[in-house]
Amino acid sequence: MAPKNVEYIEIAHRRAAEKKTHVSFPQLKYPSLRDEGLRDPVQWLIGKSMDDGAEGLWRVHNGIYNFNDFLEKHPGGAEWLELSKGTDITEAFESHHLNSSVNKVLEKYYVREAKTPRNSPFTFEDDGFYRTLKRAVVEELKKVPKHIPSYADMIIDGLFATLLISSAVSCWANNYWVVMSAYLIASLSLAWVTVAAHNYIHRKTNWRMYLFNLSLWSYRDFRVSHALSHHLYPNTLMDLEVSGFEPLVLWNPRKKPVHAKFAFLIEQITFPFLFVLNFLKRLILNFLREGFFTEHYRWHDGVGFTLPVWMWLVSGCSFYEAAVMWLWIVCTASYIFFSIGSNAAHHHPDIFKDGDQVRDVTPDWGMHELEAVMDRTDINGNLFKVMTFFGDHALHHLFPTLDHAVLPYLYPVFLDLCQKYRANFRMTSSLDLFIGQIKMTLKTEPNLLDNN
């Protein structure tokens, strides 16, 4: 049980300040490179490889595996393995592969036992919550009609078509109100296309994931910062979507500088420019990190520039006019996207944050995921809202490779096992999460939770 006294609070603050170890998981090393450089996804991968004991290969639980000959055979696409080489991929392996038959493939590439303990607090016991739920979900998926994922496809395809039409109209029209209406619709469509594309980024290589790059952001970077970092270690010191906003916005409960009181204002100022800033940061890394361009740039990094070219060619306006309107659309979409994301499900005083407790036991990974998520009563239940506002968030975190349209079919067995294992699945309103994320930017003292 975590000590419920002032002494613990001081220990927690000291550990954070010294950056020697996690606060919540004192057996772990403070993440290498977490607070250095531009806090970019490639740096996060380098830091993780320094801590994971994967010996330049891939680590799953306590085994070292060599997937070099398996890269092009990987059903999810070679990119997942390319990005994660040199790291411990246990959490990704467990949550991305539902069928236990994958273990037979794993055995073929076994090299040796790892030399060091895992630098992760999470467990995957056969009789634990997550693996029990995973087995039950595999059976439930057999009952889901095959056409169900097409509903999600229709939503993102419709949003993409709306974006193309409205962006062209915003340049073509002469009437002020038509231009403004088209601009706002295009901005909202681009934001929603970017959110909806995240449904496809988690899965095997597919053309819809490239729509994410219309925002000027890189889906490849997002696979690291979101799928391999945030999804697997939500709200811990390993979560790049938390550390990536530091030192401007600090969500983890710590002693904070004076500017933390103005975090909400800082968000409103910076959100419109984050799409462009992510693009520029990636561009700058070409000059700061040797070999970055050849290793991390791909043809799809140019997808974002197809939108202004489309607007120019279809509308008949000058390229300068199309470019200016496009930048307005991108900045407005950026504000909408990050407003949706920051209020989605994770930033609330009642949600677990690294620093909330000293762990004397290793937690089940699925149980931790539910500690880090709150779903929203006004989003769940409507597929369009789920696709465009990060809905059905708890189940999505537990089973990220499943199509959003399939998730509602899993609730009966999910809720049953939550009750059996006393898993902390919670729901609240979007307004409560909006207020909660503001409170978290101000919160300095960790919650003291019971480990029993």
C-alpha cells in the first residue's frame, strides 16, 4: 500500500526532480533522452533502445528475437518492425496480436534470453485481466458481421470527399460568405479526416492511413508517438504525447513553474500551429541528425502538399491564393484536432498519472490502460462521433488494431470481465474531461492510491 503521508509526496517530487527513476514504478529507470532535444519520435525510439535491453534486435518478454528475415513477411507491414528494432515490443506484441497462434511464428525467430530485466512494470499473466479478455474477444469477433468495418470506411471516405470539394470551393467562390463557409467546412473536414485516419494507422499498411499526412504531419511519426508510445504506456513518463508538450504544458502532477498556470492559454495560442510545427521539426531534423532523411523520409511525406495543388488546379485561382487559403485551413484544422485530442480521454484529475502511487506489485497491462482512460457518454454509441472524437477509447486502447466499427460488439464481454476483475472502466461527459484537462495542467500533488 502506498504511504498516505507528506513524506511520500516529498519522495515523489525528489525522484521526479533527480530524474533517476519513475515515480510510480520505482524499479524502472527514468526514460533516457526524455527531456532532451526536440522530443521527436525518433529520439524517443533511440532513448527506449538505450533502456530496453533488446541488444539491437527485438525483445518480447524476456526473449531476444531476430526478425530481419521476417520484415517483408510481416502481415502488418515491415514498417512496424523497422520502427521498433532495438526495443522491447512486448506491449505492442500482446495488444496487436489477438490470436495465440502468433506464438508459433515467434518461436522461429528466437535467439536467446535477455540479459537484463524488462524496463516495464506491466505483466500479461494467462489468468490476468488482459489475456482473459483477449481470449474472449477473439471468440466475440467471430460473431461480428463481415461488412461492419465498411461503415467506418464510408465515414472517412465521405469526409475526404467533403474536404476536396469544400477546399476547392473556398478558392473558386467570389462571395464572401460562400468562401468563409467553404473554408470552415474544409478545416473541420481536414481535422476529422486526420482523427478518423488514426483508425487506420494502427493497422496493417493501407491507403487510408496516408490521409493523415494531409495535415502535414507524418503518420509514420504518429505510429511512434501515438501507437508505440502513448497507447502502450499511457500517462506514464514513457508517454511521448505527454512529454512532447513539455515544458510548455505539463499534465503530469509535479511541482510546476509559474507559466503552468497559463497552460490553457498557451494551448489556445499554440494549437493552430502544431501541424506546421511538426512538419518543420521533422524538416530541421534532416540537418541535426545524420542519416535522418534516408532512414525516415518516405514518398508519403509529400502527401500534404497535394491539397493546395488540388485547390489551385480545380478552382482556377492563382497558386498564391490557393496556398494562402490552404494554410488557413491547415492551421484551423490543427486547432480543432488538438482541441479534440487534449480533451479526448486522458487528462483528468481522476485518471491515473505517473506519480500517483508507488507500486509494490507489477500491474496487469490491461488494468493500467483502464486506469489511464475515461470514456464519454456523449461520444460513445455513435460511430461518426467515435471516428471523429476518439470515441470508444477504452476498448480502442486495449485492442488498437480493431476497426472502430467493430468495438461496440465487444462491450458485453468487456463489461462482464471488468466487473469480474474489478477493472476501473469509467465514463463521464466531454465537458467534465474538458474541465479536467485544465485542472491537470495545474495539479502539482499526486493522488495517493491504494495498491491493494
